Amino acid sequence: MQRALVGNRITPVLDGRQVWLELEHALPTVPAWNPPAQENLRRFQLLSWTSKMGTPSFSLPAGAITMGGTCPGANAGQSVVPLSTLRRAARRVSEQIGAPVHFAQAICQHCYAEGGQYSTASVQYAQLVRLAFVSEMLTSREGQGDLTALFDYAIKNANYYLDGRRGSLDPVEGWRRARGERDCRRYFRLHDSGDFFSPGYLAIWKSVANLNPDVSFWAPSRVWVNEMLREAVNAVNGPAEHSNLVIRPSAFHINEAAPDARELGVGWAAGATTYKDSLKPDGPRVMARGGRRPPYDWDCQAYDSANELASCREARAPDGRIGCRACWTYGTRTPEGAPGGLAINYTLH
């Protein structure tokens, strides 16, 4: 697949409010065990839609950079990485977290963005085309400017379904009208798959966020394991409390707290964890006990049994209302207005 993109010119095409990436030559329909839904694929959407969160998004290939992905943190957390690279990366992570890396418990080893719908050829092809296009544009100052302008156009013209017109699939009732945004603000999910793979790429998204102050961007990230990228976040995104680009540091291991944003620097928001259901504290809101900060502050309710659509738009928020955007809105402040934000847990599933 990647060989088919070498020398295959990719041209952005504006079609009304949609932005497409068009290849000069159609991609081959391989591999046979995971063919795309249609043949002669040439056009791929620049943005995608996350059904759980109910927001437009931008995704890239997940996984270790050494294996063709865009996640620097996965270099130390996936068993498919060559052993010499894995050991080097694991030593650096161990220095960051003050403990050994346990590969079986590394969240990257259980990455949701490498299975399910994300493993289908149509999704993977689109992500690879986006990565090839972005990588080429980053090679020149002119290309970086054009990429910023293209992302800006796509963000401004994306359909955020503020009034809930986009339906959600229900196994009994069929297509149902989804809930609209309760505050009519626009929310964008950055990297439901992938991560900030270079400082230049990070800077592009910060510029796009600055051009769209009416949009809240949220990106979970594990680039804090890389000193250069960790400091790049601080350099371009600080102070985080005044930024509409919320970058949450993701924990490295399952059942482990995320890094403290105060220790990472001014560009980071409160962290994100992944706990098994059997090891979670009781209740969605977790309070400090005995002066000790809990491993997280809020347990995502998108998959609560009462939420039939398994959607953030239908989930209970920390303020008790239906329609949760805590990942975006409580990065640096709590619902009560206190500094620090809410660290959020996503139950392993």
C-alpha cells in the first residue's frame, strides 16, 4: 500500500463544504484478505466523523512510528516493534515514569485504533493517504502554509451537527435523531487515531486552532514520553488554560495514573487514564481522599448502561446534565471553576 503511494501525486479537491484528497493513480485493491469496499479508490475525505463522540475528526495511522504509524509513544509499548528499538524506547519511558515498562499492560499494546472499524481497508487506506499528503506538505515552508489553509477551510466548513440532525443507529428502532450540542459550540476530535508525530506537524494544528477560536479541539497524546515533543507542546500551546487546543497526556499503562500536567509543563491539560472496570473506584466522580490525588477525577459515561447510544452527546456530564464534552471543556478547570481540570478515565473495553 505504501509503495503504491510513492510518486502518486495527491491533490486536495474542494467539493462544496467537503475536502477530498485525490490520487493521480487509483490504489490497488490489496490485500485480498481485507479489500476496500470499492475498487479504483482515488478519493479520500480529509476529515472523518467519530460516531461515539459525535464530532468531526482527523485521523492518521496508529501505532509505532518505526512500523509506519504516527505514535511516538508506541515505540516503547507495542510488541511488533523491533526488539532493539523497543528496548531503547522502553528505557527512555522508564526514566519518565520512574518504573519499568510492562509491555502486556502498555495501553498501546491494546490500541482500539488498530482493531474494529479502524482495521478495515477503507479506513486504513484513507489514513495512509492523509499521512502521505501531510508528510509531503511539511517538507517546505510553502507547503506548511498551504496545509494550514486547507485544514482551516475544512474545519470552518465541517458539519458539526449542532442541532443533532445526524442520526445514530439503534438495533431496535433503526436510525434515531441524535441530540444536538447543548451549548451550540463546535467540538473537534483531533487524532481519534494517531498522534503529533513531529514538532512541525504540531505547530500546524496550533495555527489552525488559533484561526478557529470558536472551535474546541481535543487531542489525547502520549508524546510526553519524547522530550523534544513534550517541550514542543509547551512551546506552542502554553499557557494551556488560554488555549482552545486541549492536549491531554495519556497514561502509559493500563490501571495507572497519567502524568501530572503541572510537571509536564504549561502546554498540557489534565491527563487521561485507562482502567479495567473491576479496578475502578466507585462512582463517576472520584474525589481526593486523605489529601491524596485520585488516579482520575471523572469516569467517562459514554458506555454507561443507561446510555443506549454509547455516545458522548447522550452521556451524563460532570455537572450532572446530559450531553458531555468534559474532554474538551474541563482540561484546565473543574466544573466548579477550580484550576487543574479533570483527569478522565476511559474504561478498557
